[in-house]
Amino acid sequence: MTEFETLTKTLNDRLAELTSRVRRIDENLSQPLPADFEEQAVDLEDHEAMEAVENAGMLEIQQIRRALARIAEGSYGSCTRCGEIIAPKRLEALPTATLCIACAR
Ligand SMILES: [Zn+2]
């Protein structure tokens, strides 16, 4: 496999994982609240925590989709601001990075 094929697979695996996590949270959030008021309060706190996880997941899904699109069009690995090559070490640590280290500062 080429480097990009490996990366595409890694990103797609992560995308699938995130998508199913977000779907599970969605299902959880659409459950009706318990009738008991105290249980409701606990549940609402859980809801907020789940929504935070869901939002983070959806953000990462967007970033991964963008990275996959950039791989497909051949612009992956170059900075979207200055056009310089993003250091491979940076991409290794953060495969969805769109900015080089200088522009990200
Ligand atoms: Zn840059």
C-alpha cells in the first residue's frame, strides 16, 4: 500500500468509528426523559456531556472528510494558507492538519 492508501484507510476507519459513536449518542439523546424529576436532572447533565462528545465527534468528522477530499484532489499535505509542505511529523501527529506549523501559530 502507498502512504496515502494507508492514511486513507486510517481516516476512513476513524470516520466509521466516529459516525457510529455520533449515531449512538443521537439515539440516546432522542430517548424520552424519565418521569422522575431527580432522574431527569441527572439525565439532563448526561445529555449535556453527550452533546459535548457529539459536537466534538461531528467536528472531527468534518475535518476527516476535508482531509480525505484533499487526498483525492492531490492537495493533501500542503498548507492551505501559504502553500508550503506541511512537515510529515506534524501530519503524523495530526493527519487532518490543513496548516503548516508556522501558519498554525
Ligand atoms: Zn503555512
